[in-house]
Amino acid sequence: MVSSRRNTGGIQRDGSLRDWSEFVDPSPSPKLLYSQSYVAMRGLLSSLVSMDFALLSSRLKSAWAAILSQRHTRSPERSKSRGLSCKRLAFHLFVCFMVGIFIGFMPFFSVDVSQKIVSENGRLPFDEGAVDRGMVDGKVKELETIVVEKEVDIIDESEVEEIPPVPAMLDDEADFVESAPAIPDINDLDITVRKLLIIVTITTVRPQQAYYLNRLAHVLKTVQSPLLWLVVEWPDQSFQTAEILRSSGVMYRHLICRKNTTSVRKIAVCQRNTAIYHIKKHRLDGIMHFADEERSYMSDVFEEMRKIRRFGAWPVAIHTGIKYRVVLEGPICKGNRVTGWNTIQNIQKKSAVRRFPVGFSGFAFNSTMLWDPERWNRPPMDSVIVHSGGRGGLQESRFIEKLVKHERQIEGLPEDCNRVMVAMRLLSDAFLNKPHTGLHEVAVV
């Protein structure tokens, strides 16, 4: 039996014998390339630190050449090594970028010249030469001490020479100087608190308007403050009225009644109610009086109004009839208590129709009665306004009936009602500030 041994070592198959030199990559190793680029980048950083511009330019060229050679010499067959080299390149670029930013924020050379100059043996430069700083400081201090001592000596001598001798004072003068002024107590001070006067005047544009308003303004100007003048005009604010009020020197408010009517009575009612609504809206607290611009007033009547607590009345001189007979209309008083009334009906021997025979110019009242009825024990829904109905003084009487119920609530002004402080325009010279007893009749020529 023929045995045969397979000689595997002797048989050569096709393609089995290969030259292993084929697998040797003639390209440089990536580690070598990495070391070359690292050396180039290290040279670039050293040139940046040393600030040598020529060396820096050469290092940049060599680094760029190393990067290009690394990029071209890589084999396309090694994708993994290519990815690693790209990452290394990106990292190198990032490091260079950060280094550039860091260098950009650092100054290239020091600009602190003063420290370099001072550091040279502690001397200061001058034109003529260098002077020691310590010597200069010492001399300056010595001169300052000398000057201060001389000034102190001069001041002491002047004070001793100029102070005059103190004259001897008497005992009374010494006591007066030593005693401190006493601080007055607030309760001991004589401070008079005056009530606010609210004077309501209705007016319209006409030829005599400027004369009447100016005359009343001059009287109100002499009254002590506080005083508020409410002037109600129909139908619009005229330039003439506004100029009179501005030049009056009195605190005022210019109101308007825009009622579309031609009735003189309705216009007057609208104007008075406009003033009443204004007081209610702003809750003005004071003594309210309807001052007729055609009446003649004494300034004393306004001072007497400040004595009113609730409602006050005074006599008024008026004329009546064809012959201009002058009569007094108003209260008859005993002290400040009202005991009766002087009326036109009594003179004409007619029965009295009005409950309170007094006109708008003959009374004043507390303005809180218009907007605070609970204070005066009045019905809260009882509105106090002027009504257009009624002639011969009924309009005023009905208005007063909403404020008071009987004469015990009325205060007579002045004492015993013995002075006439309000009169018609034709009676101002004959009746103002004249005493009277009872009812008078005067014929006006």
C-alpha cells in the first residue's frame, strides 16, 4: 500500500505566494505627521510669546505647510485615521483661535511711563536736573510749619489789640440778658377764626352793569377775608364781567346760567339756583347771602353776618309807591331776638300774606343747611331751592320757610336792629348807617 504524505509546505497554489512588501505604505506615518504639526504649532506659540514678527511669519508658513502636507499625504483608504486627523485639525484651529483672542486683549508693551521714571532711584525729571523727592517734601513741610506759626502769632496779636474792654452792666441789664425769652403758648395767642362769607350776586349784560359791579366790588374788598364772591351771569360769560372780576381784588367764581327763556323772573330764579347747586356740590361751609348788585351796602353788614349761627335778618330801606315813599322792611328786635316785622302791608293797612316779610337782601344763613340737613334736624329729602312762583315777596318767604319754622330760630342784626346797613340805590345817602326806632317814611326828592 502506497502511502503518500501531503506536503503542504511544498505545494504552491496560485496566488498564495505574495510579496509582503506590497502592504508597506510608502506614505509617512500619521504619528509622524502629528509630531510635525505639533512641532510647527509649538514654534508658532513660542514666536507669539517672544513677539518676534519675522520668526512669527516663518512659523506661520511652516505650520500651514505641515497642515497641507498632512492633508495631501494621507491615504484615502484609511477613513478612520482621516477622521482622527480632522478632529485634531479642528482642535488645533480652536486652540489657535483662543490664543489669538487672548493675545488681542493683552497690550504689546507697557504704557505706564510714570512708574518707570519714578523707579529710577526715586528721582523726578526736571529741565535743569534731577531733584530728590524726599528733600522737596521735607522743605515743603518746613515752610508750611513756619507759615502757620507766623499766622497764629499775627492772629493772636490782632485779637489782643482789637478786643475792646467789656463795659460794666447794671443789675437790670444783666437780668435782662440772662433771662431767655419765654415761648408763648398756642392757647394764649389771640387768634380769631372768621367764618367764610359766601356772597351770591346775579347779573346780566346791560349798560349799568359795570357801575353796579364795581361799586359792590369796592365794598367787598374792604371786608376782611375769608370771602368768596359767586357771580352768576346769564346766558354766557361776558368779557366785561370777567375783566371786572379780575381787577376787583376779591376771591371770586364766575358761574353761568344757560336757561333758554326771556322771563326776567325765571332768569333770576335760575341764577340763584345755580349758585345753590354749586354750594351743594362743593359743600362750601360758611354764611351765604344773596347780594343784589343794585343795592347799597355798608361793610359793617358783612361783619355782622359772621355772628350768624343759623339764620339772621336785618332791616332794609326800600321805596314803594308812586311818590317813592321810603319804608323799612325787616325784623323788629329786642336785643337779637325777633319780636315782629316791619312790612309794606302794615303801612297800606292790608293783611299780611307773607310768613316772613323780608327780601333776599335782608337775610343770610348758614350754607350747611343746604347740604347737611341732619345737622339742623331737617328732613333729608327736603331740597332747598328758589321757586319761580309767587309775587310780592312770596318767593323769598317760601324759601325762608324751608330753612326756619318760626322767629325763635332767627337772629336779629345788629343789636336791637337799630341800624340800616342796606338800602336801595336812591336811598344810600339818606338812610345808610342812620339809627331808627320803629317804622319810617321819607320822601325822596
